[in-house]
Amino acid sequence: MSGTVYGLGIGPGDPELITLKALRLLRAAPVLAYPAPLGGESLARAIVAQHLPGTQTEVVIEVPMRPDPMPAQEAYDRAAEVLGMHLDAGRDVAVLCEGDPFFYGSFMYLFARMAARHPVEVVPGVSSLTACAAALRTPLAARNDALAVLPAPLPAETLLARLQGCEAAAIIKLGRHFGKVRDVLEQAGLTDRARYVERATMANQRILPLAAVDAARVPYFAMILVHQRGEPWS
């Protein structure tokens, strides 16, 4: 009998923002898997480190952080093979995913490779969207607002068009694209209605006015929330 793969959403960074269900499954699984940058430390594991029983077999999924998707796809291919051997031996596997597994989550790539061959359960987690909204003390949207989630790597003209077609937006994956995004917001007349936060819920969380952000030092885990009305409840 095959073991079960549990894709656990572990939240945006605060170790207390893991659900009771994810915590139970995390502690019970004999095999723990998590992504890490090639040669680097795993943020996902660091988030849950205080919850680990210390008895699990750990599988590190080393993923090259490059724009070219091919090396990452190969990493997930290899991980699916390794985890498949544990599952075939009847061992459950808990796979960590920052935020929510199916909201831009890395777990989706393992799901695509394993769901046809093994039982898989996806456990939702607190997403970066809701974490950033709470940190910024601003609702994402209200009433009949259309909310757009816009990846910052999109071309500037695409970002501008989509910002103009909705009442509220979350601009994610800022990193080196922050300067472009700030220019787009200025062009759209939304600078004074945009709020910036980086590493929401983590110990090194920062909230800054757009003008005070150093574009050369913006991390990947940064987000801008913007609303056409300024305050969603107005």
C-alpha cells in the first residue's frame, strides 16, 4: 500500500501561522521534504524547525533559482523519484510549501508529477496575500471590487493595463523589478494609494513608503497592495 503525500501550506513565515491540521501531519509523517536554493538553506524548513520531532528522514529538494525553468523542472523530476520510493515502501511524506501550496506554491510541481500514482492531500495555508494585508492593516478588497494578483516580472505595459482594469491589486515577486513597478504606479497615478511590505510576518518584516524603498535591495518576498479608492471601505 502506497504512503500518502501531504502538501502542507506552512504560511508566510511566522511559525505560529501554521494550521492545526498541517502541524499534526507535519509531526506525524516519517519523511519530510522541502525546497531549498541550490547550495543554500531552506526557508520552509526554518519556518517549521521548532515544530519538528527530530526523528524524520529529510529530503532536500534543491532548486536552481534561475529564470530558465528547465533546471527547476529537472529538480522536481528527481524529487518525485526519490519521494516515490518512500511512498512505495508505505511511508507518508510531508512536503513543505511556504504560504499556500496552490497559490504560486512550489508544491504544485510535485503534485503534477505524483498525483496520478500516489494518494495526495493538499493542506491549505495562510497565503502571502492575506499576511501582507494584515501587516499593512488594509483590506485586500471590498464589496464588488475586482482584485488582481500581478507578478512584478510582467512587462510594464501589461502591468499598467491590468492595474487600470481593476479596483484593487497585489503586486508580488517584486525583487529586482521594483523600480519598474514604482514607475508604473506613478504613471497610473496610484503612488499615494500603494503600500509596500517585505518579509511579512517574519522577524525582519519592514513596511516603507514607496519613495523610501531602495530598489537595489528589494527582496523577492516583498509585495505592494494598491487600491483605486485608497481605502477599500470608502
